[in-house]
Amino acid sequence: WSLPLKSLHVIFPGDIIKNMTDMELAKSYLTKFGYMENLQRSGFQSIVSTTTALKKMQQRLGLEETGQLDPPTLEAMKQPRCGLPDVAN
Amino acid sequence: YKTFDGDVKWDHNDITYRILNYSPDLDISLTDDAFARAFKVWSDVTPLTFTRLYEGTADIMVSFGKGDHGDPYPFDGKDGLLAHAYPPGQGIQGDAHFDDDENWTLGNGPVSKTRYGNAEGALCHFPFTFEGKSYTTCTTDGRSDNLPWCATTADFGRDKKYGFCPSELLYTFGGNADAAPCVFPFVFQGKEYSKCTTEGRQDRNRLWCATTANYDDDKKWGLCRDKDTAVSGGNSEGEPCHFPFTFQGQVYDACTSDGRGDGRLWGATTANYDDDKKWGLCRDKGYSLFLVAAHEFGHALGLDHSNVRQALMYPMYSYVENFSLHKDDIAGIQYLYGRREGPLPTPPRPTTTTAAPRPTTTTAPTPVDPTTKDVCKVNKFDSITVIKNYLYFFSDGYYWTRSSRAQNGDLKGPFRVSQRWPALPTVIDAAFEDLVTRKLYFFSGRQFWVYTGQSFLGPRSIEKLGLPASVRTVEGALQRGRTKVLLFSGEKYWRLDMKTQTVERGYPRYIHTAFGGVPSEPHDVFQLNGYTYFSWDRFYWRMTPSKQVDRVGYVKYDLLPC
């Protein structure tokens, strides 16, 4: 029982390894559910930032509006959900 | 809540829906029921009705699909996106699509409805024990014919209740063979197959088989249902796990998260992962089809996503055991369609009276002076039953209640039956709650009434349920699963199918043949905390789930604080 625990990690063949960084995941999420697209369409493309989109998403989902990709926001993005965009396009 | 731009909504209140196909994860009847309940979530609070169509175009077309499924919004495999639906309108508008790469359940693990066996189609009980081993899925252990089975109670050794799990060896679904079982081996395009295959299918993701020995000649086929041990993803989609299997030199008897950084359970589909590298993800608790459908139907009726986390229309999925619609959702749907007023609309029934709710009965019932009617002086109750976790004692126009879980010290009453259920007569012979619709059924003499909240249907003749003219009273009612109820009268009992609202063929049966050791003509039959109680005169007989009478006592002293 006193043996050190062996960390075991296997790359399974055929597994879909989503090598996405958190920021890539966030941008994909914000685009897929309408937050980025909507802002770009509004004609203010130059000032559109991920921060703005994040704030919009946080506000829409009842999260604290930090504009940052904080752990609660990232966690929310990983949750199973309805495919309908949150912001209509 | 939020509605779609322009408050898009249906221009009629009698909405139709059609289920185009089914997921292999859930029995068809469970799927139908989940969708019906999901629609009812909305029709309970707003004046909409939902009628199911079996052909043609319905307002809401419901379907399961994987990945690219014919609209511009492909699904993404297991987890992630679960479903989507379109706002009201023509064509694809109003339709609801469910991702068939998900594991659809009722939200709390595998749900397998059995067939054959001796459990009358009950759901598998997971986990169950068989010869000292615990099983969380169906098994072929103990059988030589390779048919998967499960126990429908926790302990097969004690209760001996079992049924067969979905298997292509018993039946198929879809296809053109009227659910006939697969025939193995079968020939398809000159090649012999000894198990279900995805070969020849354009979608490549549904297992099928021929139901005769030669598909090329007979063209008869059906879809195979995924076994509940079948894996998803990995490199062995649809194959069952192989237990035990070896991984990194260790032997595993169940799915494991070892070797994965994401904590997901996986299993090998051959005896040795190290050699064969064949694997897939195991079934988890799955997603509640009912909850997801209720959310999607909200979209199909005109509701957009809410930012209230507890609301049904919040975009993220979370499982809740006893669902009730959040006030935010109610406000949203009533903004579009208004409030439900009066009783639920039902088709006209000539022998039935439908009454509007009476405002005076919406308040909590007020107990009458206890000296008016002393519960301890009642020798024989008209009826004893459990409704919404409360034990009800009916006697001559009055009733008392106590929590079915607490001891008998919390007795409340007497209340007047007429105050709570104004349409009912003085004597209630039997009553039960439909566990699916939550409607209350009351029997008196040869008539019965159905209450939904404060609205009711009835009186109707018990002959409408298929009971013969010789039955003078229904003395007791006992739920069997979620859709069956046993009705007792005299020495006999009948099984009522709640879906068809008629008693089934093969009945009546004699009480003593199924329930040994209890009075042959009980006055009341009811279920309490897992036991079945038969009462006669002042006494009761308590029967365990394994049908052993383990106690005989006095109603007054054991069930009431006298």
C-alpha cells in the first residue's frame, strides 16, 4: 500500500483528441452560439474583441460579467447544451 | 425568459406533432411517453393541445439524427450539442432534432424495458445481484442461448423476477420485417454475416440485419438495437464491451477511467486491449430525453434561451429528479399563448361530465371538528390508498391523511371529501394515482371519476375500462410499474393498461393464485413503502416484494395513532 501511485495515461487509437487551447475553445463557442458573429455584423468589427463577446455571453448565461475566460465561464462552455445559438443570426 | 424576434408563435392552439424515427437507446414506448410528457409540461400551463400524427406533415416533426442530418446545423458526436429545434413556422420551422450520438435515457443511467420473462415488461433494476455478483447492465450469464437478460428487482436470487433485454435475437425495429428477429448467419450481397452490420448503409452508423437467411433474395431487414453494453466512439462503435478485459496487464471486470485524463469510462471490446487496441466509451447516466425534449419543444413553441439558470429554457443541460416548470418558463409561454383557464381540453365523451374548477376548492382543505368523526372509532375504512406520498383513509364522506414515510403521529383530518373533490360521492371504494399523468382515479360502486387538479371527468361506468357487468365495486388498486394498475374486486383482480385505459386480456385472475396468504376478498389493497397491504375488516396483511406475508396487524394501531 505504500507504493507510489503510478500515473497512467494512454493515447487511445481513434480517440478524438481535441487539442484545443482554452482560448480556441472559447472563440469556437462564441462564434457557434452567435456572440462573435452578431457583434461583427453590427459594423463595429474593428472594436470587436473576445472580451466583449465573453461579456455578452456571461450576461446572457447569467454568469459574472468579467469579460475574462475565467474558470466558471470555461466550465460553462464545456457543458452539454442545446444547439440553438444564444444570439440569433 | 426571451422570445424570438417578432414574438414568433403558432397561429393556432391545436398543435400536431409526429415522431419520425426512434433512438436505439430507449424502448419505443418509453420514447413516446417521454415526448408526450414533454409536451404536457407546456400544455399544463397554457391553452395549447398536442395531438400526435402518425403520417403526413405535423407542425412539430420530431426526429433523431447524427452529425450531418439534413439541416445546416450538424451535431457533434457524443456530448456537446444534444439537440436543437426551430421556432414556429412552416417547413423545417417548429421541428425538433435530437443527436443520436448521445446516450438517451431518462437521465439516471441505462433504462431497459424487458420483454417476455415473468416481470410483465417491467424495467430492469440496475444494479441487480445474481449468484453473488452485481450487474449494472444486462447479462447473458446463466444462459446458454446468449440472450441478454436482467432482473427487475434488486436481488434475482430472492425475487426471481426477470425479463429479456433488447436483443436482435428477439426482435428488430424499423426496417420492413415487422420487428422479426435477426437470422444469423445471413447473406448480403453474396457475403455471409454472423452479426449485425453497418455494411450497405449510406449513413454507416446504424447496425442492421436480415430477418431471413438471405437478404439478397428476400429483402427483409430490421435495425438492431444497441446493447446497453455497446460502446460509443473509440474504434469499436456499437460493439459490446468484453468483460473481463486486460489493460496494461491488469484485468478489468467493468468499465474504467484508467488511462484517460478526462475521467470518462471506457471498455475494451476484445479480451485484451494491450494486444488488440479495440475500445470504446461506455454508457454513462445519459441525458434525459424528457428534459431535453421539454426544452426543445419550448423553442418549437416560440421560446428562446433564458438566462435564468434554474429555468428549463436555460441552454445548458442539467438533470433534475422531480421536474417542475420554473416560473420564468411559465411566464414566457403565457406571454405568448396566455394562461390555461379551466379544465384540460379532451375529446367529447357522451357519458362524461366535465366540470370547471371551483374557486372555493383551490385552497387547502380545512379539517372539520375531530369530534365529528373520530378516526379511532372507524372499524372498517371504505378505502385506504397512497396519493402523492400520503396515506389516505376514506370513510363515509371524510378522509384523513398522513405522510407515507413518517410514523403515524402526523395524522391530519378529518376533512370532507366534498370539499377537496366536490364531484365524488360519499363512499369511495378505491382510489389511485396514475404515476405518469398524476391524475387521480376514484371508484365508487360501478362508477369512476378522474381528477386532474380541480377539474374532473366522470362519472363514467367501470364497464368503459372493460370490467364486466358482474363487478359491483372496485375494492382496491395497486400500481404495477408506471403504466399498469391492478384492480381488485371480490376474489379476482384485473390488470388495467393506463395507456389504453382498458383491462388486459388474460384477466381476471384469482387473488389467491398471485398473492398467497392474504384474505381471498380484501376490502382494500394498497402499496406503502415497498410493501403491499391487503386489509379486511380491522386487520391488514403486509406482503413483501417477494410475496411473503411478513406481518398481520390492526389498521388502527399500526397505521393510525389509536
